[in-house]
Amino acid sequence: MIYLIWGCRMKSKKITLALMLFYLLALIWVIVFKMEFSIKDFPQIRNINLIPFSQPAIVNGKADISEIILNALAFIPYGLFLHTLMDKKSILKKILLIFATSFIFELIQYIFAIGASDITDIISNTLGGIVGLVISMLMAKLLKDNWVKSINIISIVCAALLTALFVILFLANI
């Protein structure tokens, strides 16, 4: 009986891993490559901002914090996936991994001059990942044995929607 439960859980975690890899590829396309389909269309910017929250976009005379919010929202699934796949690891290790991933994205943008590197992005991405961790921990407590399955079902629906969006954008850019 224990083998059956553990075996199902391991199969479920393999699904989670596949979904996380799909999510990370999508995240790289969105954050690092700015949803561009061609290398020649990349913005050639090599800028670094080390002062948190110092350069929000100004729209109609007001600070636009939508990019900060969108960055945080984009990393929520990462926190969900990390907690699902690394539920036995400490919360600090998971947060450090979220921070490191965001830092690497910003570093790649700077090295290849394909976007502005900003400490605010690292902060908002990390906060979004932490929110994902908290949501996943709450789901684990509330849903007991079905929390991984629930995360996978939600993730499959989101992956299908993201794939549809990608196809629509690709077709619109042909």
C-alpha cells in the first residue's frame, strides 16, 4: 500500500517537473527574451539599476508599478513548483534558489545587452516566488494528499493557455 501511494506521488512529481521545465522555458522567453521571436528584434540595452524601486515607468505623470506586479505574478508558479518538488528542503534554500534564478536572468540580460538589469526586478521576482511557496504550503495543509495533484491540474490548464497564447503570438508575427 505504501509503495502504491509513494509510486503515485513520484509519478505526480515527474509531471510537476515536466510542467516546471515548460514554465521555465516560457519564463525565459518572457523575462529574458522579452517575448521576441527574432534576435534582431531584441532591444540592445545594457543598463543596470542597483537602487531598488528608483525607476518606475512614468505614465501620464504617475508612477506605473504594473511591471513590478507582473514580475511578482510571473514568479508565483516558480514558488509553487519548487515547494512541490523540494518539499523536504528548508524554506530558506527555496528562497535562495528563487533569488538566484532571478539574479541569473538579470545577469543574462546584462551580459547579452538584451534588456535593462534592475534590482527591483530581482526583489519583485523573489517576492512572487515566496508568495508561490506560501500558497503551495497552504495547499499542502488544506488538501493533504491531493495538493500535488491539484497543483499539476492547475498547471496543465495554465500550460495549455500559455501554449495557445504562444501560438497566437507566433502566427501574428509570421
